Amino acid sequence: MSTGLRAAALRLPAKLREIKELIGKDETFRGICEDLATAESVLGHVDQMPEALRAERRREYESLVDSLTAEIEEALRRAKVIPIAGAKRHPGH
């Protein structure tokens, strides 16, 4: 299991099947998941940073993890939308 897949699956365990499917066919989604894994890794090492930087870096990376998780959720929602070819809206219907 890739680090990106693992990170996304730990954040969204109920969506594991969808994550695996999308990660296999969407390079952009795969990159977002890898970015999440990297951000979580840095967050896990914040306590090793100089004390003057810790609080600021923790906030920064917690925000980044939240943002990437939201991006993953949005990509999963978009992937569920199946466009109907040729469907047109008619006024009044």
C-alpha cells in the first residue's frame, strides 16, 4: 500500500474502496494523497523542530492536512457523478 493510499484510508476509512479505485486511475488524486502523507509525516515530526517554530508549524501543517483531506473528499464526490450523455434540459419541464 502506498503512503498516499495509507494516509487517505486512515483519514477516510469508510471510503477505502473508492480511494483505491480513484488512486489507480487519477494521477492528480494520487498526488493529493501523497501530499497528505507528506504533510502528516512533517506534522509527526514537529516536536523535533526548534521550540520557537513548533506552534506555528503545527498550526500550518494541521491546516494543510485538513485542507488536503477536504480535497480528497471533494474528489471522491466528483468521481461519483456520472454525466448522462445527450441529456438536455428543456425549459418548463
